[in-house]
Amino acid sequence: MTEWWYNNKTGEVEEGPQSLGQDRDGPFATREDAVRAPQIIAERARKWAEDEARER
């Protein structure tokens, strides 16, 4: 099964881990999800922040 990664340094999508771990996010199941990585990460961070605020 192919894994897709988003390279934060270049903004490119990689098939399989090709760059340094500190420069990439993933893995993602599809290329389309890797393309949307910045939006997906922002959505997850927002949800985690909301959940944490509710727990206080």
C-alpha cells in the first residue's frame, strides 16, 4: 500500500517518505489527502484546541 507525504519545506507531495522527517507530514492514505495536508492539519489542531478548552 502506497503512503503519501506532504513536504512542508517544498510544498510538494511525495510518494513514500523521500525527505527528512522534520520536513514532512504524513503518512496519508491518498495523494488527495496529502495535497490537502495543511488544511487537514489546521482542522485537527483547531479541534484539539477546542477539546482541550472544554476539558478545563
